[in-house]
Amino acid sequence: MRKGAKAAIVGSVLAVMVGGAGYGAFNIVNALSGGGGGDSGADGGPAPVRTGPPSASEVKDTTTKFFAAWEKGEAATAADLTNNAQKAEPLLTSYGESAHITQVKITPGAAAGNSVPYTVRATVSYGGKSKPLDYKSELTVVRGVTTGKALVDWQPSVVHPELKDMDDTLVTGEASAPPIEAVDRDGNVLTKEKYPSLGPILDELRSKYGDRAGGTAGIELAIRHATPDTADTPLLTLAKGKAGKLPTTLSAGVQAAAEKAVKKYAESSVVAVKPSTGEVLAVANNRADGWNAAFLGEVAPGSTMKIISAATLIDTGLTTANGPAPCPPTAVSESQTFHNIKNMPPNENATLSESFARSCNTAFVKFADEVKVDSLTNEARDRFGIGLDWKTGIPSFDGSVPASGGPDTAANLIGQGQVQMNPLNMASVTATAMTGAFRQPVIVPRSLDDRELAHARGLSASTVAQLRAMMNRTATSGTAAGVMSRLSGRIGAKTGSAEVDGQTKSNSWFTGYRDDVSAAAMVQDGGHGVDASGPIVAEVLRAG
């Protein structure tokens, strides 16, 4: 069961930052899996295919047969009672074979329409070790599109609630890596029970550094993920291994604040970084899919991107913080018309500082014809380290600012178009803007494995002074003042909202700094930056 693991970028993601499957997906494929001969009508021909929701008796009959086949280990029979036998059978087979789960007893609860909750009690046995397994899950019965039969709507969570991906499977055996005792920068033990967001992150750290930390592997039931270079997710320990101590850069206090902050907003993620060192102080996610979007997300950052855009305009000599950056009602680039947020008064005499603090889109779009196609790309890479293959210690996406040209040149300047970021990237961007030096973020000390970190030349003292002045103005009297103005110390911020196809509301973005802490957050469907992400970042900065 042991396997190698690399700290690699994990997969690609959907445009709305969903890692794996989209929310609310209703799988009705393979309805023919219900199989069997059809009933005959009164005239000897085939009976009409039933339509509409399954009846209560159909729900009961289907679930009774499905549970009975599952209990007996008859994977093919159980799979044929689902609407996706091709995916169901391998997972149900692994339940008894590679996962070594036996003595299965399933107790259904009261049905709520076509949804049925149930409790699973079983035994996991391996290498002379056995332990009881007890959990709850839920399934839904749907009408097969072609057959009209009542079928279990197949989702991996039918087998276990922690299973998310259609191709994930269950295994029991020697753990893929020894356990770790992760500790924060002050020696405090970090557990997923106390800090739930760290669950997948601790799994990744264990996968990469378990052997190096000096522990010994135990025996466990785990989810083996189909996505390459993704750590196993332990579900049950049959025999404990010896945990090795693993130092991290995290701060238990800041992590606790981040966990508390994201709980208030669904589909939210936040990262906090120490600008003077690049050390990650906290990473938290509150997502239905349990995915580490804070490190792996690839979505448009909205107007938080204007930090890099403003630096580009300054460093290419197009304007300065106190130089002109008019804010008209609309701006046209490559035949595409861009607008500001509703009710923003125009100001043809605005400076870059004012347009930045008000988050005026048209002020930046007006420069699209003057910047070179690759100016923003070069600034992001060479000054801010974006896209330079960061080696944080766990898989991460390191940002992307392509030289796309056409109308995307203007869109990229305001954080739309082809620009892709996540909270880790924007927390780092803010740290670079504040200090002038790009320090690649890390979640474990570099000394642990002597890995090569990314390097960028950073910003001049003049550009830093201008960026900090603009971000401070935004935090004290601009779009971020509502959540930042009450914080003490040296502060700065930038708000953002990013429109995403298929969403009724924009994604909420916010990044800011206070003294030697920078943080960035994103809330999917959260609206304006100050509405959702802003309070998250402010709470984290207050703790830092």
C-alpha cells in the first residue's frame, strides 16, 4: 500500500473553483444499468416506461434490494440497481476486497421523499487486526430515463460520506506514509480535530514528509484518490504507527482565527503570510467538497489584481500614484466596453491613487492600448514571482497571468480575462507590495528538505512606497475602509469582485496587510469584496 508522493501541482479545476465535481450535479447516466426484462402490457407488448418521481413503495423496494446485495458483497447485483453501474461496481467491489470490510449491516432510516438515510456497521480486518466501522450516509432514488425503473442515484458518498470523486477507491493495509505530529511555529500540536481545515493539508504533509519525520507506518483503512500525487485520506486506524514530529510555519492562534472566520461564509478560503519571511501562518477553507482551494484554486481575482496592474503602470512609466488615471463611466478596448460598479461617479481628473482606492475599472482599462501585451505578464512573474513553480511544501497553484492580447489585455488589468489566482497567490502579492521583496511562501521550513525556492527581483523602493500609500488609502478611506479602518498599526488593502459565467453573484475577493501579516480571501458567490471576504481578512489580521 506504500507509494511515492511528490509536491506537484494537482490537476486542473473548474472556473468556479470547484475541485472535482460541480455542486448539485444530478447523474442520470447509465439508466440502463437497471437491466432485466421489462413487464409485458395487457396486449403482450412492452409496458409503457414509467415517468415521474419514484413512489414510496419503489423507493423502499429499490433500497431494500440494494442494501441486501451490498451486505452480501454482491457488487455486480448492487451496481445494477444504480443508474451508473460502470462506476458503482468497482467501488462496491473494493469495499470487500481491497478495503477488507466484512460483516456489513445496513440499517435504513425513515425516507424523506426519495432520499433515504442509513447507518452502516461493519468490521475491517487486515493482518490479524480488526476494528469496527460505523458511519452514516444517505442515498437518493431516481427514475431511470430509459428504463423507467427506480434506481439508486450513484454517488461515491453512497458507499462512504468521505468519498467525493467517482474514481476514488477504498484500501486497507500498511499506511502509505508514517503518521506525523505536525506542530506550529511555537511547538503547538496541530490536529484536524481542532483545526478542521488542516485535514487535507496534514494528509499532504504526511504523504511527503512522513518518512523524513522519522515515524513508522501503521495499518489503516483509507481513501485512495484517483488524482495523481494526492495523499490518501485515512478513515480508520487498525494499528497505530509511530508519529514523527514535523515542524510547520503555521501559527495556532492565527489558524484558529482563520477557521472561525471562514465558518461564517460558505465556499470561502483564506491564507495568511508573514511578509518578512514568506512563511504561511494560516490556511483555512469552508467548502462542501473539502478541497484546499486556498492553495489550489485557479480563478479570476477581480480588482485585487490592480495591485500588480498599478505596479506595472508605475514601473513602465505610464503614470504614478499621484499621476493621471481618469475614471470615465465607460471605457472601450478592442471594441469591448467596460463599466465600473453601479453608481460610481466618474472623475476625469482622478489620479491613479484615487482610482485605485475607489476600484475604478475604466481607469485601468484606459491604459490597455499603452501597455505592451506582455507587460503585465512580465511584472507578475519578474517582480511578484507569479507562475514560478513555487515549492511550498504541499501542492499549490502558483498563479497565471498570460500575455493573451486582444480585449483580454484590458480584462487582465482588472483581474478578469485570462488571469488565474488563489488566496495564497494574492496574500503573497500583498506581501511583496508591502515589503518590496518576493519571498516564496512556504508551509514547512526549507531546511527540512533543502528544496529550491522560486526567486523574483521584487520592486523598487519608489514603487513600494506608492503601492503602500495607495493600499493605505484604500483601507482608511476607500472601498476597504468598512472593515479595515478600525485596525491599528500599519495597514493597507485592496477589494475585488470577479464575475464568473454561470453564477448569479460575483466572487468576493479581499487582500490586506497589518504590520507583518498579509492575508487574502475569496468567497464564491460572495458579492463585493467588502461584503464577505473583507470581514474574513480583517478577522485574521486582527489575530495576527
